[in-house]
Amino acid sequence: MNVGDRRQAQIFFNTAIAAVNETNNPQRFTHGYQLFSSAALTDPTWWEGLFQAGNNCSDLAHTEAAVACYRRALECQPTGEDLGKVYTNLGWKLHQLGKTEEALHWSRKAVELAPKEPYAWVNLSCIHQVLNNTKEGLRCAQKALEISPDDAMVTTCHAFALLFDGRWASGLKAFEARFKYELKNFLQFPYPKWHGEEGATLYLVSDQGLGDTLSYARFVRETCKRCRYVHAFIHPPLLRAFNHAFVDTQNLNLTPTSTPYPSADYWTTFVSLPFALGLTDEEIVNTKQIEIPRFSITKNWRVPDRKLHIGIAWAGSPLNKIDGHRNIPIKQFFDLCQVPGVQLYSMQVGDKAAEIHNAGGSPLVRDIVPYINDIVDTVALLQHLDLVICCESAMGHICSAIGKECWMPYSRLGKDYRMGIDGTKQLWSKHRPFLQGPDLSWGPVFEQICQALEERIANA
């Protein structure tokens, strides 16, 4: 086979495009991978073959390979807007790998060459947020929105730029684009979306995680005042807490998820409530959390002769896009044992809970997850802990709901808009962030936490 066989490469390329567009084929990206690879190898001088091979690797979550393909595409010397496309995608993948400065370099070159490419501006917006420059991040997001105002991804990026800048009302309004962007199944409900109409029967459902539902439950009471009746479908672990919080709300039906649709006039979600109610920034921030019952529990699970009892959780839901960034290796928490007087308690639920034992942590960390069946049990245990240290997960929401002191090893590439970029603009209660650095290492973060724990014990 001759090097530079453009005709054969184009045959492979066109067949690959057709393959990945077969949406009813679950193996379409894998099939496309073989064909794009063949195109790239058949003519290694063709930038578009390498560029699309990089895009295919990106679809398959082969980020490092995608970056390498884009670099090879640059060797083929594309020009004009074609070059801008390569710069755009290279910048985005480098950003995902945490190579922020290089990502910033290529993304800036992308907007110079292709100033009408909205995703180049989206990349710049996300990169500036990582660099704690929320104002510039918002400017870039607005630029992308001006270019492509009907693009749901662009609007969602703009929403996060607003939220990380502490503009809660306008940010949550823009965040409604998430349904067109990633949650299209919600648009198939047999009722129209609720925009605050009075006297209606409302179907209220969760579209984010358990923690989000808990955080936004504080807007349910106002929703019930506006509606004739509300059917709220919630995560089962929240049911007992919500039954207590809304015991006096007569027009609210609380139901576990995965039950048939009710008869209703409209639908909406918990996170959409501030937008539908037309709340201001001040109203969103100042609305009180729901009251979760505080049941007493015996303290025989606490390890004796310890000065500081700390609950820990190191992983969130794998369904969240930031999960790979925010999760912390359980072994990292063992560093906290260098502080005399500290006792750790695992509050990690789900599949990750077993990691404490698999990593040999049983002598160091008391596993209290067997005591937990729902949120009420979690709160009962939290009452007897001095502090919680956790990643950006549902545990942070729970601590906020009850005003529990929470320290958060805060990922550089993940982040949660409730926490803000660096903790200075929070929608949660005032959690204390310990920021991950540009090297994406957790070691220095836990060194800071150990120092803070030593100060805490010394001042106790």
C-alpha cells in the first residue's frame, strides 16, 4: 500500500462517517474507530483523516489518543478555519487532561482563526473558570451564545459561567437548556413544562442526583402555595426526611421514584423550581433548608479515646460528568491518621464503600455505613461527629442542609457551582474548600488538611 493513498483513505473515511451515524448500532463508534484508523494510516498526510480519528477517539473516551491525533493533524498543516477546528478540539482535550496552560494557548489561537466557532469560546470559558477567572469565563460564554444562541450545549455552558459567578437566578434560568442538551427524555412527559402557573396540578421529579433534590427541596413549600396539588417523585432514601419536613403541607403527595405518572397539568424538576417561581438571587440564597428530623442514636459505634471524630466520603455518583475528577483515592485519607487524636468514620455508600476494606483501611477507619438506610440515619450519625471531610458529592448537600461543618478537598477540574470556583461564592452553607493545584495531585491538598486538623486539635 502506498503512503499517501488519498483515494483509498477517503473511502475508509466516508464509510466511517456512515458507520458512526448509524445511531441504532451500539457498536457504531467502535466500528468507526477501525475505519478512521485505516484512513489515517492509509494517508498520514491528510489532516482531516487524523482529525476525525481524534474525534472518534474522543467519543470512545481515549483522551490521550485524541490529543495525539490532533497533534498529528497539525503536522499536515491545515489552514484557515480548518486549522481553527483542530486548535479547538486539541484545546478541549488538553483541558480535560488538566494541561490548562497549553489548553489556553491553543484555544486562544482557535478563536483568532475561527472567531465564529462557538465551541472555541466554550472551551475558553471553561478554561478561565479553572483558572479562577469567572469574569473572563462569563465573557467567553456570552460570546459563544451570541454566535449560536439556539445551541443547547452553548447555553448550558453559559449557565455554568453565570452560576460560578454567583448569578443564581439568571444562571438557573439558562440551565433550563440542559433538557435539550442532555435530558431529552424529560421533554417526552405527557404534560407541558411548568413556568409558575397558579392553581395547577404539578408533577415534580428529580433530574439531578439525590443531593441536588435535597438542596432544592427548600423551594417545595412555596411551590405548593402556588399549585392546587403537587405530586413529588423523590429518591427513596429521602422519603422519611421529606415526610417529616412537609407533614403540614396538605396538597403534597410524596412518592418514591419509578411509579406510574400521575394525572397532572404540568411537569418540572426540583432544580427548576427557583426559575419557575421567578425567585431573585437573594431569595434563592436565603430560602431556608427543610427541617430534617434529628433522631437520637447510641454512640457505642464511636471509637473511644479519640479527640476528633471525622466522617469521610471519597466518591460520588458515577453518573455525574465530574466523577472522574472529584473522586479521591481512599488511601489518600489515610494521611489524616498522621494527626494524633483523629478518628475517621466511613460514610461512603454505594459500590465504592468496599474500597475501605480492600485498601486495608479497616483498622484505621470505622465503617458506619451499616447504620445507614436513608438520609435520616445519616443525619443521626452526623450529630455525633465533629466534622465531615468529603468530595463534591451528596454528602456536601446533606451537611449544608443541617449546617454541619464540612471540609472539602476541592478538585481543580470538577467543581460544583454550589461551592463556587474557590468557595468565596457559595450556595451551600459555608463549607471550607482545600483547593487542588495545577498538578491535579491530592497529596498537597491533604497536607493542608492535616495542618488544619492539627490547628483544630491544638485550639480545642
